[in-house]
Amino acid sequence: MIKLLVSVISSILFSTVWISSIHAESQPSCLEKAAQKIKPNSEITLVKTDQSKISGRLLSIDLERLSLSLIQTGDTTAGSHSIYEISDIAKIQYRARGKMKPGVILPFTILGAVVGGAIGVIESGGFCVDINFGGNGGNNCYRNVGRYAGIGALGGLVIGTVESLSTKGTFTIKCR
């Protein structure tokens, strides 16, 4: 019975270690992610493990030595650069296009809906007031306002999305 218990526990431990090692091997390191996403000569900020920040231009990423080379901002010495090991890096921050920003998209969408609704009111010949309390004169006006507000909101959503994706945002690659 004890042999069975020992074999079950050892097989569970072995499979747990084996699965976690496979999972760790399949995850790219932060330097591999940075090599894919950041072009050489791009401005980056390193947040070191002691939380100090270093900004500069990326020279290269050495995946064999697990390090990156950086020319610090303000360093005017020709040919000087610093090399940082992956063990010293907590985060790599860089600026690039392609980040969705709801704070940009939402105002454009609301503005589009308001402008579209105003165009709908103008198209209907004034404010949506039904003078013939039983007629449907106001219904056409409300329909026009709703239609134009929807079209305006859709247009504002498209413009906001394009604006959001075309402006640079800050991205972070975590190493720890």
C-alpha cells in the first residue's frame, strides 16, 4: 500500500514538473517579445528590478546572452552604450501605434451622434413637436433624428477608432 502511495505521489509530482517546464518553454521571454515588437533605434524606457528607470535608444537585443544594448538619453559620448541583463529588467516600455484608446473613441462617437441628431432635426424642418396631438407629424421627425444620430454615431466611431490607432501609445512588456 505504501509503495502504491509513493508511486502515485511521485507520478503526480513528475507530471506537474513536466507540464510546468513545457509551459515555461512555450512562453517567449520578454526579450523575445521585445525583439519582435521593438525596432532598433526606437526610444524605450527600462524599468529595472530596483524600480529605477533608464531611457534611451535601443541598439540591439542579444537573445543568446539574454541582454539588450541601449544608448541612454543625453549620452553624447560616441560609441558608448550600456548593456542590461534580463535579470536586471522588470519592464520594457516603448511607444508605438496600434493601441485602442476608449478615451478617444467614445467622445468621437458621442459627438457624431449629437451632430447627426442635429442634422436630423434640420432635415425635418425644425424641432420635433407634434402640433396635432393625434397626428404623426412628430413621428417622421423622430425617425429622421434617430436615423441621422445613428449614422453620425457610426461615423464618429469609425473616425475615433482610426484616430486612436494612428496615434502613438505606450506599451509595456513585463519581464518579472
